[in-house]
Amino acid sequence: MSEWSKKSAQTFQAIKDERLVKDRKALQDEELCKRLAPEIWQELVNLFKQKCSEFNREPGMANTFSFSAGMNDFLVTQGTEKFKAKFNSGSRQIQFDSSTWNPHQFGLEIRVADGRSKPELVFKSNPVELESFANDHLESLLGIGQNSSRY
């Protein structure tokens, strides 16, 4: 064996091993996402429901927000303003439609972001913090917050 063949074989094997590790992680991430996506969706639904309810209990704010939810969607209204979400469990995508946000329609996905170990709500490659996301959109419906942002 030559020095070249030995070194090339080692390099080739290292690349194969690295690819195998990445493929295994991708499969594990995919399975984890399939299993946890419905829980993450439900967490988002519950968060919006809770925040609407809390706001409506503030003095003088009764019935400011209306919240309704189905199995894979929810709707928040404030007067004539609306914020809708629809979850596609197969693709793990959530599509949003907002009367007060720019752009009015946008999507997020549930996946394992680069450098992370568990599934979460992601916009492009950036994890989305659920609490801030909910606050931003509810404040936008109230006309007291920004109506565009990083999502």
C-alpha cells in the first residue's frame, strides 16, 4: 500500500462516518419532531388562550379578546381585527393570517433548529420564543405594539 492510498482511505472513511452520524441525527430529529409537534402546537394554542383570558380579566377589559380553537386551528379576534393559525401535522407547518401584521400571511415550522437538540417553533433557521411571539401578536391586535418583526 502506498502512503497516498492509506491517507485517502482514512479520509474517505472519516467522511463516510461523519455522513452516517449526520444521517442518524436527521432521522432521530425527524422522529422526535413527529412525536412532539402536536404537543408544541397545543402549547401555542394554550398560551394564546391563557393570555386572552388573562387580559379579559383585567379591570375594564372584559370580552376584549375572543378566542376559539378547533383541533388544528385557532382564531383570536379583537373587534374587527383577527389573528388565525392553522397547523398541518403532516408537514409540521403552522400558517398564520393576521389583519394587523406585516406580512399578513406567514408560516413557521416545528423542527430541530441548527445546533439544538429538541424540536421547537422555528422561523427560517431561528427558534421562536413562544411567549414573545404571543405577546407581539396580541399587542398588534390591540394596536399597541409593533405590527412586524422577525417572523
